[in-house]
Amino acid sequence: MFKLIIKNLWSRRKRNGWLLAELILVTVVAWVIIDPLVMAVVVKTTPYGYDTDRLVDISMGSYSYGMSGYDESQTDSASLAENAMRIYNRLKSNPQIESVTRKTYNGLGGTSYSSNSFKVDTVYIMSRTISFTRGDNYFTTHGIKSLPGSPSAEELSTMSYASPGECVITESLAKLMFPSVPNPIGHYLNENIENFQPGEWDFKVVGVVEDVRPDPFQSVALTIFSPREALPLDNGGYMVRLKPGVDSRKFARELRENHADDLKAGNYYLSDAKAQDEILEETCYASGWTNTIRLKTMLAVFFFVNLCLGVVGTFVLQTRKRSEDAGVMRSFGATPSYIVRMMLGEGWMLTTVAWVVGCFLYLQYALAEGLAHTHNTADYYDYDPSWTSNFGIHFTVVSLVVYVMLLIVVTIGISIPARRISRVKPVDALRDE
């Protein structure tokens, strides 16, 4: 059958030439549409690396002079510390709460982070540094899991951390910085620098955890968790993990509406309470990421519909004109299924050639301009731990997605009329021609 398919394609080379040109153009346009959409889907489906289901963000406010509720007698340091601890203990004693940790300004899920640069071979990469309060159940409250060979999440949450430089890093950063080290515990992040002498503030790895995705619209997971002291006056807010079976959105809503007074102490008051998954949704919407995904999806659907109408229509028209061929083959004993398979084979062969040429043309553009990114922060372009940073894998995956899409469209355009003409009696088919 293969030789017959090649012979048929060659005998109709002028007619098939236009189909080939159309499919090549469709392949290039499909790449332009599909590549950004695939990257958006990769980001959306990448696990956060921590458990958001039972996590609630509690924000605290403080009355200042002139505000209703301000108590001047509660402004001294001792009162502030006492009131902050009182609220903290009330949360810990709540029967619906499993664990509590203090929030930091640049805590997980926040919008502000410090960054550090490290040299890997000849390339500098950027990592995010997230502060957390030592001994304050940070990792267990967020549901971050440690890797084998590292202290457990419970141990990392309660350990004292001997020096300011001791830190916990994510798996991708560990693999990048220590590719030949089985266990990076005890190593320094910048120890590959010539004449390096470790100091108290240099990052020393004491734990490795699974990758986390701090931002819902980025897949980058190069993160350093840096401990800090628990400040007596800290009361910017808390992250709480609820017990199993407690609905986080319902809990946050009831806390805001019915139990705000329970978290009032001195000049401190409940500012807001939201489930973490709700915050992530709002962050995606506010950043425009939600609309970006919707726009890319709508554009892809619009393109696919028009592709179906155009390519399917072309192949339907071309296949219908093959009634005489089907009649001749039937007269020589060919079965309807054989005729359908042969016509599909011709279409698939034509599609494959067009796909190879189209992908080659787009490859020239990709080599010059690059492929779509899974993130939009320039500092992280030097390294992306996801598979999309590998040009070969990225190009192959998206090419296969485009190929499958083309095959589906061409199969629809050929199989519908091919099934009909393959069942026509030879005499009728020849007479119609």
C-alpha cells in the first residue's frame, strides 16, 4: 500500500502541491498559536509544591492615632508584644485550626521577595529568598514536604538554626548548585567561588524541600527559605492550617463576619481573612494571567475551528473527486476499508511532509527569537528548572501537539467522504464520472 500511496501522490503532484502549501502555512500559524497556549497550560497545571486546600491567610491591622478604636494606653512595647502574643495564642487554641505560623512581609504567596545571584559555570542565575520565623511551624503549616536525606518538615519547622546564613532550599536549586553532590546538606550555595571562605551570613544548606511555586503565573521554583528571629512586636498576620474537613473559604468568611472581635487585642484588629486558594485566584486575575489564558484559549479555539472549516473543507472536496478512483479499485476487488485506509494514508503522508517543512521553517525563527516562556520575570530567564527550558524537548513537544492537531483535522476531512465513495458500486461511480 505504501508504494501505491507514493505513486498516487506523485501522479497528482500539481493538485497536491496546493494542499501541501496550505498545510505548511497552517503548521507555521499553528506553532504561533499553540506554543504560548501550551506554556500557559504548563504553568497552570504545575503543582504549587505546598498544600493550599486548608490554608488561610489572616491579615492584622493596627489602629493609629485619631482612628476610632485607638487606645493610647496600649502603645508601649510591652503592651504591643503582649497583645500580639494574645492573638497568636487564640489562633493556636482554635479547635478548627491545626497549625499557625507568623507571616513575613515576603512570605509564601506574597508579592515581594528578595533575590540572590549565584554563578553556575559561566552563567549567573537568580533565586528568590523567602523569610520565615524560625521555630514557628512554617513548613508544616504551609504543607511543604522535605526530600529524603533532609530533616523532615516538622524538624525544619522547629529547629533553632545556628547562624543567620543557615537556610532551606528547593529541589531544583539543589540540583542546579550541587549537580554532583548526593546530599547538599552542610554545603554552601556559593562555595564554588574561587578562594571562598564561609562566613556567618553565607547561605549554608540545612534542609532541602520539594519545589514550590510562589507565584501562580510562574513556574520558576528556585527558592531559598531564610530563617529570621521571632520579633515580639510582629503582628502583620498569620498563616493557619485548618484541620481536615474544615472548609477554608467558609472558615475565613465566618472569621471576618462573626468572629472579628475574637482577634482584637489592644490596637490590633482583624484586617482580613481569606483562603489561600482564593488569594491565588485573585492574584491570577489581578495580574492579568487569567485573562491571558482565556485569550490564548479563545484564540486557539478560533484558530482550530477555522482550521477545521478550511482544511476539512479542502480535503472533503478533493476526496469527493476521487469517486472514479474508488470505482476502479472496487472493480479490481478492493474493499471499502482498504480504499479508506489508502486515502487516509495519502492524507497522512501529505500532512507529515508539510509538518516537517513547517516545523523546520518555524525552527529558524525559534533559533533567532526563542520559544515561548513559562514565566515573565526577566531575572529568571537565565535558568528555568522546568522541561520547557530545554530547547530540544520544548520544540519536540509543541511540534508533536501541532502534528496531532493536523492529523485530527485531516482525518476528519478525508474519512467522512471516503467512507461514502468507497461504498458506491463501481458501475455507479464510473458512470457519474
